[in-house]
Amino acid sequence: VHLSARQPTSLQRANRLVCCCIVELLANPTVAPASCKRPMPFRMLRVGCLLSSKKQKNLNLAVISEYAKTTNIELVLIDTARPIESQGPFDVILHKLTDELCKAADGDAAAAAFVQDIESYMKARPTVAVIDPLDRVRVLLDRRETCRVMAECEVLGNTGSALGPPFAILETGPVSASVLQERGISFPVIVKHPVAHSTQQAHQMHIVYNAASLASLSYPCVVQKFINHGGVLLKLFVVGDDIYPEVRPSIKNQTAGPQLPVQFDSHTVSKSGSASTLNEAGAHLRAPRVDKSLLAAVMARLSARLQLKLFGVDVVVEEGTNDLYIVDINYFPGYAGVDAFPASLCRLLLAAVTK
């Protein structure tokens, strides 16, 4: 990525930092780079946590809380049945309210009232840092918006590119294959529900192999071209300025044909230890060959575009071209397997009040 000798833009500054962090972390993914360290305040930092019991368990929050105390941070679970005002004051609000935001957008009155109360609290206290602002999180709750973000952040290079898969947003149907062809989409394709959270339907997807099967789709939906990638996925966990890579199983190569669509749960095909019939046994043991400078460039663009501190990015390497494809972005993932997450999160929390 060419960086001008003039005063660097925010994107260029982000690119420099991400390049530094990701190169260090790909070499040693359990240690956060020294360039990402932040000073510690003198008094105990109070962090209000709006996290479901499931999220607390997935994060192993009790362990994180004990570590946080050693860095002068107190994690306080906010009781949503009581007014937040009576539980503060807080220096930082840490949350994952993706389900509540989706339900509110879908017309759930109780969820809408809850979200409104939270937003009112945050608006009345502009000095309280929020990880992350709700408006920024909303972008990743709608796959239509996420696909647009991936398209906006493409990096085209001389020896390779980082792209979002060709996609189509189908609000009504059925549609003809020509609609997909006009958007550069050939079979097979992945079909996803537009909403990325809050319901089981959000994780139910289909691989569609031919035009005849388009009539069986449920609308609205998002259709992405399936990128053959050897059954290997690179998951990038972002925590502020730190990026942690993990190689995971993924869907094995697919070909167009007369077969019927295959339905699957996205949680069963790309987790550590996944053993779905759609996986190729042992494929994830072959780490993908990744152009690190290209990866750093697209991650810098995504970070600058999203302005989020906690998110995950799914990257695959297309067989035959070595192009990188950003196939998914999700907010506040589980960080399972990221041993440095407690330390990295604490640096992020401290940075939120010392920047």
C-alpha cells in the first residue's frame, strides 16, 4: 500500500498500525505487540458490562475479571432489571447487545424500550466511553450492509487482491439466474438470511448449486458466490489495535450441478474442531498461504470504515488465484482460543479513557 509523504490520513495511520500489529501477531499470535500498549490510570477503572449470561460464559468473564483487577480495572455486571443510573458511575460501558438491537429493529416493543433506555443513558453521559457505539454495531447486524462494507473496502493489487465475494440482495423472488449473472455470480452460491443475529434462522444457510433451485429460496435473502478455498478459513479476531489470527476448518470445495440445495448451520462448519460432512478432514491443518501486506491493507480499510474495537473477520484464499476474500464480519465474537484476550481487552479498556 502506497503511503504519501504528506500528512497521513486516518486510513494511512490505521494501515501503518495494522501492518505492524498483524505482521507481529501472525509470527507470534499469543503475544500482543508492544506498540499497542497503553498507560494505566491511577484509580480503579469501573467498567459496566452489558453481557448475556451466555456471553459471560463464552468469554470466561470470571477469569477476565480477576485478571482485570491486576490492571486496575473493575468489571461490574449491570443488572438490566434495575436502572443503570443506580449502578454507576462507570468510566466505560462494555456490551454485546446484538440480539436486543435486532429484536428492536424487528418491532419487539420490550427490546426497543430497553435499547432506547440504554441509548438515553449513553447520550446523557458523553464522557463515558462505549465499546462499541450502537450505531456502528448496527452495520454488522444486517448482512446487506455488511456485504456493502466488504465491497467498499476492496484492495486491488498487482499480484493479488482482497475482495468481498460477488453478492446480490434479493428482497423478493423467485429470481432468474440472469439476475445473478449480471452481478458476476455463478453457481454454486451461499444463501443467507439478511439478519445476522437474534434468531436461529440467522445461522441457517444453504448452498445452492443450480438455477432451478432458486425457486426454493426464502425471501428476502443475501446470495454470495461460493469461493472455493480448500476447506480452510482464517479467522481474524480484532481487539482494538490488536489482531489475532486462527486457522479453522471451513466448507470444502463445491461444484455446480443438478444436486439439491444443502442446508447447514454456520456454527457447525467453521469452529475449531468442526467435523461436519461439509468439512474436509484435516484440511485446516494446512495453513493458507496469505499475502500479509495485502491482508494488513484490507484490515486497515475495514477498521477505518467500521470504527469498531471488537469484531471478527472471516478470510479465505481462493484456490487458483491466491486472492483473499472477506466472506463475513461479525461483532464481538467469542475469542475462544485467543489466550491473550484478557490482556488485550484490558489494554483496550484503559485506552478508552486515556486517549
